[in-house]
Amino acid sequence: MITTNSLRGRIALMTGHCAGMVDLVALPVWVGTLMSAYRFDPQQAGLLATLFLVGAVVSSLVLAPFFQRLHGRTVATMGFSCAAVGFAAAATTTDFDMLALLHLGSGLAAGAALSVTHGTIARSPNPHRLFAWVGIALGFFAIAFLGVAPSLVAIRGGPVLFQVFAGVMAVGALAALLAFPVPDLPDSARAKGAPAAPLPVAIWWGVLGIAGMGLVQSMTFSFLERVGSDRGFGMEAVMGVLIALGVVNLFPAALAAVLEKRWPARKVLVVGPAVQALLVVVMMNSPVFAPYAVAAAVFAAVMIFTHTFAFGVLARLDPSGRALAATPAMLMFGAAIGPILGGTLVKGWGYGSIGVAALVIDGLAVSAFACVHRARRAPRAVGAVHGPSASDLP
């Protein structure tokens, strides 16, 4: 039996995380390619990416409550396989309606696979540490993707991007088939009572905070490449920033693992969205390259670092794994709105409007994360059923 403590199991989870979270890495190239190669306007390009994310949200919301009844290897293998087929088909058409349907279908499939991947991570002995490991893997994947995909698109045209996506999903399916682990049950509390009990209120505040950061992440990230190009920074310079972003993304998850016991999670969750909003304002308003480049290079790292802490907190509050099986929904509910919202804002009021929206949304995320800590006032009896109360969290 392959468990999350085995090397094979962890590699399968890392691969599944990279495949399922491809949007976190690919959105600038994705939306940029749809605009430059397919000649869609910002709103149309944003809508296609949004449909993929909507599909992931829907499947995650449907499957998460039943996570403990699902056979993870089967769901992950079938999900990534169907997503691979969907993206391979997308590479054969330029019709907007067909692309929309294929984006939605691929999102549904990938979201199902990612749900069981994250739910399995949440049921490991140390969810914070394992989520940090899969985050490190995502950083290496980002370097490879951002170093290769833009050049391939420039040389061979837009369809190659969907061929790359299909390949990524196929690798995820193969890894799941060969080595997807079973969830761990380290104590009886995880096997009894918790699956049937309602989730703590603090969980829902955490969900809102993560969704808010996911919305800002995708809204901004979708147009990171476009704003640099439209400001005249040059394609080579912008591609260099994307590669630097990939390199920087190697470190936040590892740093989150090292600082797990040293930095209070409640402070990280409050500061993270504030830093994210500041970086968006700089990127979307800077008329010169250097501030844009620095802010863009560390932008995704803030989300990865903060989300690793949030994942650990929510895993402690809900040891059953049900809440974190809905991680794709948490991230992608906001992320699904992001590309179309960003495209609408850019089309109507220019890139600077994304910065204003980020300040508002991240302000709400800060408030939501603060409420996770305030939930410590909940009765201790609730913590006895559902796991630690917020007052037990670092």
C-alpha cells in the first residue's frame, strides 16, 4: 500500500499538484497567447481561462463532501486523463465556442483530480510540511514551463500551448495511476466522528480569505505579461521577468516549511494579502521597468507562502480532510472570476484599475483571515469534535 510517507506517494502528489495548479503558473502565457495568437480581446481571453477555473470549482465543490468515500487513484487518473484529452482537442481548433466548451470540460476533469490530491495531502501526518513540498515542486515546474512555453508559442504558434497543457495532464494521470497514495489516518479522531460533523466556523473564514487572495492572484497574473508588453518594456525583458518569477517560486514553500514553528500563522495570514495588494499596485501602475520587474518576480511567491500556512491551519481545524479536498474551489472560485474581471477592468478603465480592485479585495481577505483567529472564542467542546480550536493554532 502506497502512503503519503512514501517517496512514490509524495512524487505522485507533487506531480498532481503541478498538473492541477497549472493556472497558477501559466495564466500570463495562457491569456497572453489567447490575445496575441488567437486575436481574442482581453475580455474573451479572460473568459476562456475563467471557464477552466469554473469547471475546477464546480467539480471540487461536488466531490469534496464525499472525499472520504472516493478512490483517490481512480479519480485522479481519470480526471487528469480527461483533461489531457480536452486540451489536446483545444489545440486543433480556433473557434471560440469550441474552445470555451473544451476549457470548461478540462477544468471539470482537472478539478476533480486536484480535489482528491489536496484532500489526500490534508490527511497526511504533517499537512503543512507536505503542502510545502508540493509547493516546491510547483516552483521547479514554473521554471521549466515559463522557460520553455513562451518560446514554443513564439516559434510554433498558439496551439502548442494547449499541446503542452495536454502533456502536463498526461504526466499527472500516469503518476496517479502508478503511485497515488491512500490518505493516512494517524489517529482515531480522524476515522470517527469528524467526517459527519459540521465544519468549524473558522474554516469558512479561511475559505473566504483564500478565495480573495486567489481572485487577486488570477486577476493580476492573467495580465502580468500584457501590461509589461503594452508599456513597451520589450518581450525579451518581460519573458526574463517570468523566468525570474519561476526561480523565486522555488523558495516560498520551502521557507514556509522552515518557518512553520517560528512564525505565528495568524500573523502570516493577515500580512500576506496586504503585501499582495501592494505588489499589484506597483505592477499595474509603474511606468518604468525596474519596479514592475521586482514586484512581478515575487508576486506569486506571496500567494504560495501564505497559502502554505493557511493549508496547515485549515488542516488542523478539520482533520477529516473534507475542507481541504475543496482547496481547488477555494483557490479557483476567486481565480475563476479573476481573468474575466481583470479583462473587463482593463478594457474599461485600464491596467491601473486592477490595482484599485486588489486593494479592496485583499482588504476583505485580511478581515476574513483575522476572523479565523477570532474564532478561538468558540466553545472548546467544538474543538474536541472537529480538531483544534483557533486558540490552539500558532
